[in-house]
Amino acid sequence: MADPLNILHTVGFEALYPIVRCEIKFNQPLDAERLENAVVSVTKVVPELMATYDIDKNEFQKLSTPAISVIHYVQRINDQAAAKLDFETQPQWQIYWSVSENKLVIYGSHILTDGAGFKQLLYLLAACYTKEQSVAIQNHTDINGIKKLLEQIKPSQLNNDHPRTPLSLPRLCDSAKQQRHYQVIHDELDLRQSHHLHYQCRRLGIHLNDAFMAAYGKAVQQYCGVETISLACPTDMRKFLAVDDQKQLRIQNMTGRYNMQIEAPLSESMADTAWHVHRAMNEQKEQYAFLESFRSMIASLANGASVAELQQDVQEHYHVRGISYTNLAIIDAEKLNFGDAVPVSCLMSGGFREMPKYQIAVSTFRKRINLVANIIGTPQEIWLARAVMNQMKLFLLTI
């Protein structure tokens, strides 16, 4: 069996297909031959990329397809291509190079790796492109360090994955017949705005992530009227491994999540809400509450449970929420080095959600904070998605 944490992303396919997406805009074209050679090199390090996923066994089955078959040369990026992804019958990634836009879009399988692992995959691709990385490097997919943590840390009662009053957005279209489009929407805080937000968070004694969650929660509140903010916050568990293990290449799923809930009156100031998020998150962190998102699943696995039984456990502790959030942190421009072809922007996000389901992914590239959402919706629903993102940005600017 592969990494058991893969199973966290094998439920609810009808609500959310498990994708991690990256879009890189370059100052000049990539060299096609070097890109193809880099892809071949990467798949030698991570052979699961050229494999199908057997959901019943949690195993990857090797394909005989050439590694470069995942590269598609197109005039313009069209995210409708994401609708055709099928990681049970196809490779675990697909790559699109837009000739006219100098854009590289990569769709990766979230069954294979989480956002932090996907960043490592991007850095590995760049290093292979510039031939700075030997293919002799080993990718590690064990979770031994996390199992040790589960043994050391007592269970917590904090991590309720099913809040009584969840955040939601209004349903604008009930017709299944009305045509919906796949679209990526994006906004950013420019350098000045990003710097100011950093300054304000330091002044208030909170983390950037606290501000992001507060602003997002308050933005969605404007449309549903509930006076609590409940959000799941994924966390990269690699930082809890032994120091030497943290240095390893780990293109795998190693994400737990905190389930944060606070009382938040609609009239409350952004700064106050952010402070309450900060306190709630600190309490969760002190108790390592993220471990509860998969503790019972790992225990069931040790007792011989089937994959189907493990998936039932996932629904209880790690289900797909209607409103979700992820912070993909800093994308390192120095590690995303493609030689003369310089990335001028880089956007990362998760799967495509059919409105009114919604997720905003936050990341930082070249000191600019990016907000990204992958939408399946009608023109009116896409307008609503943009409005929520714009509201979140406005809240961030008022802190």
C-alpha cells in the first residue's frame, strides 16, 4: 500500500476532484527539448507520476506510456482541460505549455502529493531543466515520523470537522442544464500592500495566516449571515519530522488540518476577528490538534481495515467542506530557477469546485500575496466568486 495519507483525498470525487494546479508565467519561452528531458528526469525520481491509481488498494500501477506524453503544446491555456483529468486511468500529472502566452500550467494529482510536495515537484522540475539536480536523488514517502508523533501526543477534543453553523455561499443557479465553465480567478496584494499587511500583523502580534483566515471568513459571512467562522486550515506536517528527515525530498501527502471555530459578530472589526483566530489557532497548535484529522484512520489501518473502511473514517474527520481554505505559503523564486526563462508570476491553487462550493488558496511569490480560486460556474456564479475574493482583499487592506 502507498502512503496511507493518500486516502484522505480519495473521497468526495463528485464534489471535488483532487488536483493541485500551478501556473507559471515566464519572461521568454522555455526550450521544448530541455522541458521534455526534465520531465523524463523527474519521472525517474518520482515514477508514480507515470502511473494510474488503484483506489481500492491505494496503490500506483505503472504505465508504459512515454513520460513526455503528459506535455501538451497549446496556443492558449484552457482550464476546461481539467475536466478530463482521471488519475485512475491516466498519469498523475499533465503539463500544458502555452506558446503564445509563455505560460506553463501543471495539473498534479492530490492523491499523489499535497501542496508542499507539489512545490518540491516544481523545484525538482526546474533543477532538472537546468541540469542542477542529479536523478540519483531519492523521494521518500514513509510517514514513520508522523506515526511516532501520534504515539507521543495525547488525543485532543478540539478538532471538530463538522461545525453546527458552517460558512456557505448562496446558490445562484439550480439548473443542471445551464452551462458552467472551468475558470481560475486571481487577485493580488501588490508589493506595497503586502509589505503593509506584514507590518500590521507584526504590530498586532498575529500571523499572516490568522489575517488570511479572518478576512476570508468575514468575506463569506457577508453572504450567509452566520456569526461564527468555522474553517479547516491544512498544515504541512514535514516541519514536525526529525531535522534530517525534513531535508529529504518528500513528494507525498503529509498534510493534517486544524479545524478552527470562533464566535465572530458581523459588526466585529477585522483586527479583532484576526486576534480571535490567532488565539484559536494557537490553542489548536499547542495540542497538535491536526493529528485528529487522521489519528483514527491510522489506528484502523494498523488493525487491518480495508481502504473502503478507511474512507468512511475520512468522511468523519477530513471531509470536503463547502467553504474551504488553504495557505500554500511562499513559493521560492530562487528554487524555481529555469535559467534564462525567468518566472515573473507563479500561482498555485487546489481543485476546481462547482459553485457555491468555494476555496481560496493563498500563496506568496516574489513578496506579492496571491489569492486564487478555481471555479466551475455560470457567469453569474463566477461573478460571485470574484466578489468574495475582492471582499477578502478589502478586509486584508483594512487591518
